[in-house]
Amino acid sequence: MTCNQFWQRSLMSALGGLAPAFALTVALLASGATTAQVAGGPEEARGYPLGAGDVLSISFLNNPELSFDVPVEFTGYASFPLAGPVLVAGRTIDELRAELPVVLTGVKLRESAGNATHWRSVEDEEILVSVKHYRPIVVSGDVRRPGEVPFTVGMTVREAVSKSLGVGSLSRPDGPSTIVDDFKNRANLGNAMVERAVQRALLDGRAAIAAEDIAVPTGANLPRDRLVQRASARLDAAIDLLEEQQEQRDRQVLAAREAVMDALVRAEELAREQVVESENVARLERLLTRSLAYSGSLVQAKRNDLKAAEIARSARDAVDEARFAWSALQGTHRIETLSLRQEWLDRLGELDGEIDVLSAALSEGSVQAATITLYRKLRDQTRQGAVSMDDHLMPGDLIEVEISLVGQ
């Protein structure tokens, strides 16, 4: 059996119920497949061989209306309207970009300009070749919904498994009806530990997460380095948000303080104006006693004095109101800060309880381990190897998930 035949057979088996991992491994070794650590690095991604299920997009810069999409057929050929069948399977997109314009160069295109019609030749520099749709990923084994998963650029094993509704679970040895979803417990435990580390750092006023902030319980099988990275990222985001909120509060307090200062300046100006009006009344009263002033002028001066006094009193009230608003705003911010710290403390207590419960559940001997094997069809071989949840995938990859109880 050739590698191509084996790969096609493996894909068909995965969709209808994949054989056990050991049988698939034996078949791969018998066909000459290599076993190695498989990951979708940049160099390997550049060497991705096109195959059946991929859809190519051919664009003409000078004649966009002639652009078309063409699927790669099961035979490995793609039928181009202007060039006929072209073998695509096994070639990389870079190779096709270099070869296809040469194939299409010289093809005559009919163009219309007004009432005249003429023919011209296609030039290679006006042809663009890209992949519009990639063939899907196949996820099999101990997942809740095995089958095809649409491929997206940058997809990781974790995303593919998630789109298959997550990893399944095994039954407890002491009861086949009791299902233990240890992967969910482990994920929840990791999330709780990350959140607890962030809460503690915020309460302590620290801007960094240390490795000792996350103590992984025995049997949890969680990568502490990744948890520290996640906690550090969340702490940075939380600090940025707190700083933004603090800047907003500072702006509010500054605006309230400036309102107080403006009110004080206004009150002082009006107080000086009232003094002037009062002095004018006193001056007119002295002149009136000497019959040097008209009584009507004195009446008007007293009215002006009363009005100035009322305005000055309103200005002083405005100062009091501005001071009260400033003080109330500062008090509100202090209360918000204390309330936030209390929320952190309450949440920290809840997280401690959650972590204790999840740790106990994972220490009861029901801890599950997952083995994820990736099968990748390259040009002249099929590669097989263990991968982690954060490794990147390539179109057409087949991943098989197998879970078992630790110690089995």
C-alpha cells in the first residue's frame, strides 16, 4: 500500500469510527511512515503540499471579471478554464505561483473597447494565485464529536478539539454510570489557580506573578509555567484597567478641585464688588447730610449694595457646594477602593474553596491523561508524532485523542 492510499484510507476510517491507536500506529510503521515530534512551524507550513479538498483562487489584475476559483479534485488535478487540467496535489502554493503563470502566459483573452473587439495575450505578472479554502482537519478518538473540523490559519490542536466539543471522559472503576470529566476539572482548577494568583498580586500591590504564586496540587498534571504566563497576562490587563480607572477618577477629582478654585475666585471678585457698593452707599449718606447729594442716588446705591450682597452670598454658597462635591467625590472613590479590595478578598476565599474541592476530586485516583497523536501527510511520507494542545495544525492533518486513567 502506498502512502497516498494509506492516508486516504486513514481519513475515511476516521470519519466512520477510527481504529484503535495501536493498530493505526502499526499500519503507519508498516507503510514506512516516520515517527517524530510533529508541529506546524513556519518552515513546514511554507512546505504545505496542496491536495484534494483545497480550493484555489486565480485572479487577473487587468481583467478581474475573468477571475475564478477552482477546487483540487480527488485525482490531484485542478481544471483551469484557460489551461485545462493541471496537476496540483503535492505542490506548494509557492511552486504553483511560480508555475501557473507560465502555463497561462500567452493565452488569448478577448477584450472589447467601445465597438471594437481585439485579442491580447496574458502576461505572467498579472496572474495572482492563492488558496481560498483549505481542506479540513479530522479529529478522532476520545472526543465528543469526532469528524471534520474546518481549518483556519493559525489553528491549534486545542481549537480543533474544542470545535469537536472537547475531550470525552472515562468511567470510574467503581461505577460505570459515574462519569468523571477530569479534563473539565483540571481546566477549572487551572483557571481558579490563575485567578487566585492575580487576586493575591492585586491585594499585595504587586505588578508581577512569581512561580511560587501558583502551587500545582499533586496529581493535577498542570503545566505551572503556562499557568504563570496566563496569570501574568491577566494581571497586566487588570493593572492596565485599574490604572485607566484611576486616571479617570483623578480627572474627576481634578475637575472638582478646579471647580472649587473657580468658585473661590468668583466669590472673591463679587465680595470686592460688594465692598465697592457699600462704600458708595456710605459716601452718598455723608454727602446727603451736607445736602450735597440727591436722595434718589442714595436709594439706587442701596439697591445696588443689596444686589451685590445677594450675588456675593450666592457665590459663597457655590463655593460650599463645590467643596462638598469635591469632598463627596473623594469619599466615593475611597469607598469604591475599599469595596473593590473587599470583593477581591471575598473572591479569594471562594477561589480557595474551589481549588480545595477540585484538588480533592483530582486526587481520588480518577485523574486522566490525554495522548494526542498527529498524522500529517507530506509529499513523500506520512509523519506521526505526539503533540500538545498548543501546537499548530496544517490543512488535512488528522489528530487522534486517547485518554486513560493515570497508572493504567
